[in-house]
Amino acid sequence: MTSQQRVVVIGGGLAGLRLAARLGPAARVRVLGEESHAPYNRVLLAEVLAGRYAPAVTALPDPGPVLRRGVRAVRVDRAERRVHCDDGSVETYDTLVLATGSNPVLPPLRGLFTPGGRELPDGVHAFRTMDDCLTLAAAVRPDLRAVVIGGGLLGVSAARALAARGAQVVLAQQAERLMERQLDADASALLHAHLNSLGVEIHTHCRVRGLTTTATATATATPAARPGHAARRVTGVELADGYRLDAGLVVLACGVRPRTGLARAAGLDVREGVVVDDRLRTGDPRVHAIGDCAEHAGRVYGLAGPALEQADALAAVLTGADATDGARGAGYTGTRALTRLTLSTPGTGPFDLAAFGEPTPLPGDDVVRLADATRRTYRKVVVRGDRLVGGVLLGELSTVGALARGWAGDEPLGDLFHLLTDDGGH
């Protein structure tokens, strides 16, 4: 890439802004950000909802004039190399980068939408954006019954944050345990007990069938309604066994799905995400994809760490910094991603969670567990030969840095017991 080439990035989140920063002020970069807010770190939204951080704490470095806020790309014309936006403007590109992120999954619940409509009832919220977070924070109040649907990473984060605000929280999880993709049964049981101690009522093996709502008159027009239309407010949640939970607030935390509509409409290869190679190229060599929307080697990560690594790798590709002795380097070869979640609240002491790699052992693997019920800590690692291949840690996590470095670097193990004890993390 030369300084005269124009790079257009669709998506003003962590990945898109990291790429723009890595390309530097000399590059001709334009970032199209759909949200009107100043750029923020989505990872910290649960802390804002919990009241621990002000929204300003989540701010990302100011990208300056390279970012156009509040503009949505609606069509990509690959033949003309143009991006058409919802305000009628057109951005031309030499290189296009899709960093469109992901959308929350809205489950097929009876009563979620009216026939032909796409407006959520009042009191029903996704939890993905700053607007979602601020709306939830304004709606929650002490003693309000809030039902969180979904017991994965997002649902656990939302339940803990709402409980910190004083709400009466019920978490409904369809699977047999919390965070079943990341945690083994023992770790999930400890997480369950910790959330219970915060006042969260948890139902596993619990499928939500629908919502109950009541009509409320409103005099405020919305984009989808006329003044005086009959709005709906949620009043409860219906479970598959017929039981009904009263609810003044419902949070949909059923996971996320890559945003691939633009790529699909432009004729690019889309499976779960936008398919890219080791140089983060789509089938069109002028179009790349990074972050939550990208699928590399059959995997969509959906985490901040891989998104940042992909942005860095693509910046190296576009600037030629990945060249080695005149030959192209390896580009992006994948990320060994670690999931980390802060679950502590004032007065409860440290209780954090980290999971990485393959926490479920294969035949022949060695498993080492250290559990301390008094200190509420649990540490389990899976060892294959002389390599650490996965682990789950809950409680006070001073050791997670040392373990994660050994796992991410695929290094031969030294003193495993030392790594698992508190001193191993210093």
C-alpha cells in the first residue's frame, strides 16, 4: 500500500480503529462508524451497567477526522470500488476493510415482535452497544424484577451488573450449566454459587417460550409508529413448562452473530462469518475483513483479543511490514484466545474468571486441579505431553498471566505447581 491509496474501513469499533491507528496519520484512511457515540471499548460495558465505571472510562483514543460517526454503509459496489452510505454520501476505495462486528441474537420468542413488526416491547433490551447499556442503566432500579435470558458470557455479565444495581435478577439458561462452552462442571458450579451469593436466582435446563406484554398508550412518535399508537410493555416471561415469571425488565443475552449482510450482498464468500485467508483477504483481493465479522480457518472468534491481533496483522500486510527478506511473511495465523471476566462486586472480594484453550481433556491428557473452598478458588489445567493446552481458573487470579503466557507461547512446561500457586503469577 502506498500513502496515496485510499483505505475505507466499515466499522468504528475496536478492530477498525486499531487498524486506522496502526496505518498511521500518513495513510489515507476513512472509518465509517454507525454509532454516534465517541468510540468506546465494548468490553467494559458491563462495568458501566454495574455502576462501577462512568461511560467516559470506556473511551478509546480519539481517531480524529479519519472517523465519520453516525453514518451507516448500506451497499458495497465492488466493480466501481465504492461504498454507499445511508446519508447519500459515497466513499471510494482502493482497499476496503469490513470490520462490521456482530449483532445480538434475538431468540424466536412468542410475543417478542408483533406480526410484521420489528420493535421490541418496552422493557426488553439487547445488551451489545453503549445505547443498550445506557438505556438499561436508566431503566433498572432497586427491587425491579429483571430476567436475563442466556447463561453464557454475556448473560452472566449482565446478571452480575444488574444485581449490583439492586435489581432482583433471574437468569434463565437453556443448557445444563452456566457458560458451558468455557467452563467444566466444577467451575460452573462455583460460578453458580457466586452469582447466588449476589442475589441472582438461576434456572438451568430452562427454556423460555415467550413474553407477556400489555398495551400502553404513548404520545411519542417512533420511527416505526405514529403519535398515539399502542405501545407494548413487557410484564413477564413464559417458560416452556408453563411457569410464568413476572418481569419489569428482560435482557436478551443469547449470544451474537457476525454482521455479514453487506458482504453477502456484495457477493463475497460468507459462511458463519466473512471468509478470509491468512492475509485477511476475502475472495476479492481489494476487500479484507477483521474482527467479529471475519471467519479465518473456519473460526469466528468474537473476542477483543483476536480482533486486535487481526487489525495489527492486516496493518502489517497493507504497509508491507510483514515482508521478510523480500518474501511475504506468514500474515495472520490465528489467535490463542483467552476469555476473562471480572465478577467481583464491592464487598464480595476478588472473584474473577479466566478460560483458555481446551479445558476438556482428551484420552492420555493429564489434568491438574487445585481447589480451595475457603478462598473460593478453582484452578484446573490440561497438559498434553509437555505442553499446556487449556485451563479454567476462578477466584483470585494472580496466576493467570503466567499460565496464559505459557499457553499462548506453546512453550514446554516448567514447574506446573509453581505456576498454579499464587507466587507463580508474580
